[in-house]
Amino acid sequence: MTGFLRSVGRQRYWLLGLLLWLGGLAGPLKASAQTKYMTKTGLISFFSASIMEDIEARNNKVAAVLDLSTGQLAFAVPIREFQFKRTLMQEHFNENYMESEKYPKATFTGQVINAAHVLKMLPTASQNVEVEGQMTLHGVSHKVAVSGTLQQRDGQLVVFAYFNIAPADYAIDIPLLVREHIAKSVSVRVNLTCDAVTPTVVSQP
């Protein structure tokens, strides 16, 4: 049991270290397996229908790491990198709703369910996956379960997921004046194209 806990601890430290490196906060990092993938340019977009005006934004600065050998994954999303069509809407999003100076990042750490089977079958076909983990947004954390797909393509790992988030679950306050005109949930899409981490020393850029 002690050995198992130590193994889990090492895996978590690896993910944490790589995530810190992705954010430019860590020094040199050594990777040692082709089952590990990462990106610093992942895309997350969200959409919410509204009687007054639909709300939509895109963010292509998402950092993510995934270890297929263990099924562990982690995301970091810089809130201020969400881009809106209207500057005023973007300002309200950062200042009034997300308080991005106080809560600059959203994060997710989780586990692919039945990772060993997914790893075995992935080279032959795209795999539907279930992921469970902890999402932290606006300073609030919740356990969530998300469905998605993984696909290996030209040496890269392509990740897609679609899910809904209720702002109220993360203490995001919607002004009373517009509350009844905005959907109670926001649709989120995740599109990542991750590169394999080669077994070389990766230095901080």
C-alpha cells in the first residue's frame, strides 16, 4: 500500500512539474516516455444563448499535459486570454464576472477512466473516454465527470470534449438586471492537439 501511494505521489509531482513548466514557472524538466503529451496552445471556447445577446469567447492559450500510461491529465486556463467579439463584453467578463485579477487561472486535474484499455486500443481507432477530476474556477472547486474522445494522429494526440458549466456552481454572480435573460449553463468545448514529450531534457523557454 505504501509503495502504491508513493507511485501515485510521483505521478502527481510529474504532472505538477510539467504544468508549472508550461506556465513558465519551473526550470529544466526531464521526460522519459512517449506516452506523455503536452500543449501550450490548446483551444477552449464557450457559448451561452441569451435573449439580449449570445455570449461567446475563445481561448487558444490553454496549457495541458496528459500521461497515457497512468491516465492522469491536467489543464491550466488563463482567464484573461478569452477573446470576445465585443471589447465591452470582454471587460465585463474579466472585471465583473470572473474577477480575473483575483482568480487568473482555471484548472482541472483528473483521471481517464479505464486508462489501460484506452492506451491499448488508441493506436487503432479514436477512443471515447470518461474523465473524472477536480475543476477549480473562480476560486471554487468541484468534482466533475466529462465525456470526450482521444485520437492519435501523425504522432500527436488529439483531444476533444464538450460539457456544460453552471456559473452559479462556481460563485459567479450574474447581475439581477440580466439574470433572467441569460441561460443557467454555459456550453464549453475543448480542442487540444498535443505533442509527444520526447525523452530529452526540456529547458525553460
